[in-house]
Amino acid sequence: MAKVYAFVIIVFFELLHFGAFSQSQNQVGLQAGMSYYLGDLNETGHFKAGRTHFTWGIIHRLPINDRFTWKNSILFGKISGDDSESESQIKRNRNLNFESRINEFSTQFEFNFLPYHSFVIKHHFSPYIFGGLALFWFNPTTTLNGNEYNLREYRTEGQNAEYNKVQFAIPFGFGLKFKFSHRVLFSLEYGIRKTFTDYLDDVSTSYPDDPSTMSTVSQALSNRSLDNGNNQNEWGMQRGNSQRKDFYTMTTFTMLIRIGKHPNLCKYNTQ
């Protein structure tokens, strides 16, 4: 995993270096906000307790013109879910739960609905939309009898192989950017990540047909049904919804600093 982190960080700063052709407009900053999970544990309604978690990261923006911006970011967040908080009695009986770190690198393009330029005073805010491509790492875990387990390793649905912890996603969403000077800029955005995996929560298909092929721990992690203390009838039955992939969201506030030398503002309409 350390190699993946190193690769992502190297790519991020190479992109930053590549943006030097427009040195006076490069912007770097910090993001902070909340992350949230959407999947098999809350497909019938949002969790009553909210289940949002702190997210933070670093960001690089390079305006292409006053309408389009190229953005790269690294975000570190967390997601979780628990059947016990579901409004569905069926889900509460299923009694599954998880939490997972989400480490994401993304590259995106933003479109400003209004002209927005860090050097033009009257361009002080704009709503925008964005879309792009993300690479993220996840690893769902749970706690049973006081012990924490990496669910992927126990193949709780009888998989022949462990699913990949590194996956692609499509980030998209909307936001509002604003500024109070040529140097310091801000934005607030809501982003959805459409993933290509159904295992953010380790829940996708069915209980294994034959639990005898699984270890005792795998059986206990796979089938935690309350069902009046008798979960034997669950084997081979539906456990999740494989027709819908999982999502996660990031709501973030960003502060950016334009890092280039002060430009010759005479060539810009700065009024």
C-alpha cells in the first residue's frame, strides 16, 4: 500500500510541475469536509445517525480560462454503515456492519457558469459543475466479539478470490467558488463518486450455499442474522443487491493560495 501512496503523491506533484506553463495561475490548497456511504446497507433510506466522517486532503487547481479549470486532488476519508440503524426490519435482522478508510486521487475538470478569474476583481464568485476520474483504496472492516477483522480476507460471500482494494470511480458534482483577493480563493462543493465495485461494504450477492467450506470465523462474519437466534436458514439466500454498485460522497470546503509570481495585471481587465 505504501507503494500506491508514493505513486499517487509523485503523480500529483508531476501534474503540479506540468502546470508550470501557466505559473502565475497555479493554485494549491487544503480541503476539509465530510464523507458518506451509499450502498447495500442503506439502499432503502439514509442512516438516522447520519454516518458522516471527517475528510481532508490537498488540492491543485489550474485555470484554463475563465470558464474551465483543471483540478487534481488527494483526499483521505472514511465511510461506514450499520444494519441496526436501518428503517427496514429485514435489514436490521441481517445485522451487518462495516467501516472503511477511503484514500482517493482524482483528476477533474470544472465548468464555471459565470466568468471566474483570480485576477479579475468583478469575477468574485461562480457556481460550477465538475467531472473526472478517480483512483481510490478501501478496505472494509468489522468488529465481532471485541476483535476487528478485515472482511475482504474472509470471503464472506464465498468468493473464489479476494476483491481488489484499489478501484476506479467517476467523481461528479457541483459547487460554488469565491474569492476576496487575487491570492486567496475558496470553494464549497458536493461530489458523488460512482464506483465500479459493489464491495465497499463487503455486501453484494448471496450467503454461500455450503458454509462447511468456510472457516468458523468466515461463517460468523458472513451470517450475523438475528432471526431469533437461528440463522441456519439464511445460507444460500440473498445477502445484498448485486444489481447496484456502491457510491460514496465527499462534501468539502477548500482554501487555495495562488502560488505563482504576481502577474502583470495591466494585460488583464482587473476591474
